[in-house]
Amino acid sequence: MYTCGPTTYDFAHIGNLRTFIFEDILQRVLEVNGYQVKRVMNITDIDDKIIKGAREKGEGISEFSAPFEKAFFEDLEKLNIKSANFYPKATEHIGQMIKYIEELIKRGLAYQEKDGSVYFDISKFETYGKLSQLNKQQLKHGTRILSDEYSKDDVQDFALWKAVEEDEVGYDSPWGKGRPGWHIECSVMSQQYLGDTFDIHAGGVDLLFPHHENEIAQSEGKTGKKFVNSFVEGEHLLVDGQKMAKSAGNFYKLKDLEDRGFDPLSFRYLVLTSHYRDKLNFTWKSLEAAQNALNNLRDEIRAWEQPKGDVGQFWQEFLEAANNDLNIPQAVGVFWQMVNSDNTISSKATTILEMDKILGLGLEEYLGKPLAIPTNVMKLISQREEMRKSGDFAKSDQLREKIKKLGFEIEDTNSGPKIKKQH
Ligand code: AMP
Ligand code: ZN
């Protein structure tokens, strides 16, 4: 499986992270079904925006990218996203890209312009536009695009190699100094690590055209073989009904969520409640609901026993939902039915750990682990019980506040006080 990775010109926003979570779920579902997944995720560490950002800061491109790359890996860890087997970087595969482009020229699929740039000739690739279902009238033959970004109205020959001036960031090549276009890196690095044909290629829906379309043209043009068996593209995260994007300036980073007191896994939970083919409109209210659900779940399973026996009757239903085009929202519904069911808590424990192999909420950390309550808090709790019994409610309320300041909350129940850690 190959998944298009981050462009390290800024911190990842939670829209990017939604896509990375969806890809993680896909990997986990495959693994639970017994497949062994070999996964590659590239790091785009050279493109127009990185070069511009580095120039503005007076830094080299790798120096400029480094902190964003580091933050990307930290985000993955906080969100329980499994590691890929390889994270190849574009700048470390320039030689391979040059060879690949030479091959495309040799096959008559690419041509060099006078300035030293090399373009892919889309008219030479019979099935261009098939993935994104473009009609032939949209193809503008003989016009070219050099920029890394373009829209569906610009169906043109695209740059494989961009000529640059002597004082710009670039590499020597048979066509003079230049740097690779954006699309070529994914063809080169996916095939280097996974072979000419591989099973799954995933990304966000904005990559369908032109990025994935161009990858197919390059790869199948070069090998004459099928490139990818299945493309899977996840829908966008929106904010106020608009696509969250760095360029639109309407984005939040994971750090922004943490600064407001949210656990990163509450965002993962939120993502699990929507289908990957549906847009997800982000609101703080929905994140709060996700956080509450997660907190309640953690409190609940602390009181459970350690797992014993087989998975219960809900497991099959859960897996069927997950296997049905990753219907995770439905699977989450089954998950809650299981949690609230009358099954024994040891069998529920077995089932929840199995389900969490797909959900990835890190529940093992809480399962059957009663809260450790410090002795000073225990003392205050029993003092408060005495006050309550003697009818001194003012004093008992004072003690409740004191306990709260120490991070614990009391819920009075028929069977005595129930203690929770404040979230
Ligand atoms: P980038 O760092 O811009 O190259 O994007 C990394 C990944 O995030 C790609 O798979 C994009 O398709 C995806 N992506 C970008 N914006 C969004 C969004 N608003 N919602 C979901 N995925 C997104
Ligand atoms: Zn890509």
C-alpha cells in the first residue's frame, strides 16, 4: 500500500490528519483480516512552497523542512497511527527520478522544451483521464503546466522536470540544472519499494486529479503494466463548510486542539464516527462530544476485568461493518452495543481489545486498571462521607471542592461515592 504523504512546508492540519487516520484504519482492517501490509508513505520535501518558505527564512530546504517533518511523526504517534515500513524522501531519490524521466523520453511519452524543462505528453498516453473520468474534450493538447498545483480545467502536459536558474535550488541533470515535478516522485518511490504493480494507493480526494491520474500515466507509460489495483481516496475535512487547507488559512493543527485541553485521541474518535467517503465538518462542539464519549468509555472499562475467553457475539457484526467499504461509523455503533450489553465483563474485555485493533483508541491502557487514588484524597473522601451522614452538607460540599482541586470528582450513588479522575 502506498499513501501520499505530507508536504513539509508547514505543520500538518487536522484535515491532513483525517486522511492519515483513514489510511491507518484501512491498514488495520486489512491486518485484522489476516493480510500482511507493506506500506510506503512518501515525504515531499521539495516543492514550490518549500522553496519559497526556505528562501523567505534564509534557510536551506532540508533545514526548513526538518521541524515540520519531526512534528508530523509526533502527530502520527499521538493519534496511534501505525508506522509505515518506509518513509522515502523526494530529495533522496533524485537520481532515480532522472533515470525514470529518461526512460519516458526514450519511449516517446515525454519531451524536452528549449529551457531545459521536460514535460509528459498526455496525448501519447491512450487512457489519460480514465481514473478521474475526464472527457476527451477537456484535454488541451500542446499546452503545458509548470506549477505544482492546477485544477481540473487545466488538463495539460505536466512537468516532469523543471528547469531552474543557476542560483536556484536544483540538481544537475542531462537537461541542465532543474528539479523534479511533484507527480514523478510518487511513481518513482512507490515502484521502487513496492514493484511495478501493487495493490492499494490511497490519499485525499483532492489527489485524484491531477496527481493520481498523472502517476498512472507515468507508471503505466513506463512499464506497460497495470500500476495499481485499487485507488482509495478519502473525503475532506471541512471547517464552516469549506475544505480545510493551509492555503485558505482556515486550518487547525493538532497542537491547537491540545492547547484547548483536548486529547489527540478525541480527534481520532471523531474521525471514526464519519465514513471516509463523506465530508466531515469539524466543529469544537463535535470534538467535545467525542472527548466526552472517550472519557466515559475509559471510566467504564477501568472497572472491567482482564480479558478471558473468546470474542462475544458482537465481534462478527463489527467486522462485517468494517469490511463493508470501511463502514467504521456502523462498527462504532456495534462497539457501543457491546460495551452496554449484559455480557460478562471479562468477555467484553476480550472483545473490546479485538475491536480496538481496528479503532486504535489505545484502550488497553485503561482496561481493568482501577484508578489509583492517593491516600490524602482517600482521607478527604471518608471525611466527606462522615459530614454527609451527619447532615453537614455545607462542609461536605467544601470537601468536594477540595477533592476536585486535587483532580478527582465524586459521584454519589446508592452504593456509596464513586470516584472519577477529572478529565
Ligand atoms: P499535503 O501535505 O497537502 O500534500 O496533503 C497530505 C494529505 O492530506 C493528502 O492525502 C491530501 O489529499 C490530504 N488533505 C489535504 N487537505 C485535506 C482536507 N481538508 N481533508 C482531508 N484530507 C486532506
Ligand atoms: Zn503522491
